[in-house]
Amino acid sequence: MEVQGRIKMVGETQTFGSNGFRKREVVVTTEEQYPQHIMVEFVQDKTDLLNSYKVGQQVKININLRGREWVNPQGETKYFNSIQGWRIEALQSEAGGENMPPVPPADAFEPAGDLKEEDHDDLPF
């Protein structure tokens, strides 16, 4: 699965417990009729993937949905979901055109020659 949108917030890396569990969160705002602010967490060595990303960048994040069950001290069962990122890549804006092939100059085209009305094809379009 994936989420696409513009980065709204990149959090700091947080470390938990004596085992050194690391987590870092990023919020991406989708660009649709009803924009959603999706919080995606990156854990352990994946936290470093966010180092080169800034607020305002358009990105695509590959995600996994995670769910877990927890029973509280009163015996009630609760369920929690999380969205965990495992890859992120920048999306180039359509107006950028950096990967577009170069357009040849106008004088690089040769004229079609002497075309006459009777030289047309019998194509129906």
C-alpha cells in the first residue's frame, strides 16, 4: 500500500525503553477533495529515511497497516492500529519537467514540401 501527499510535519526520532526502540513520525496531507492528514511512523533503522525530507515536499510512502490487541488491567480488550512506513520517495512536481526530453529547435524541422490538394489520402479522418 502507499500514501501520497505533501509533508506537513517531520518529527524528531524518539527512543523508548532500555532496548533502544526508535520511532519517528511524519504527517502527510493528501491532495484530494477532502484532504486527510495521515500520520505514518518509521521505526528502528527506517527512522533515518526521513533525514533528507522537509515540510512542503511531495512524497510517496510505502506503508504497512499494523494492528494489535491489548487487554487492560480491568480485563477489557482494546485494539490499536498503526501505519508503518518502510520506504519514502520524493515526487517531482509536474511543472518541473526535469526528466522531460529536450525539445528540438524550430529550425530543426524540414518543411513538408509541395503538397497539393489532390495528394491527400482517402482516410476517413
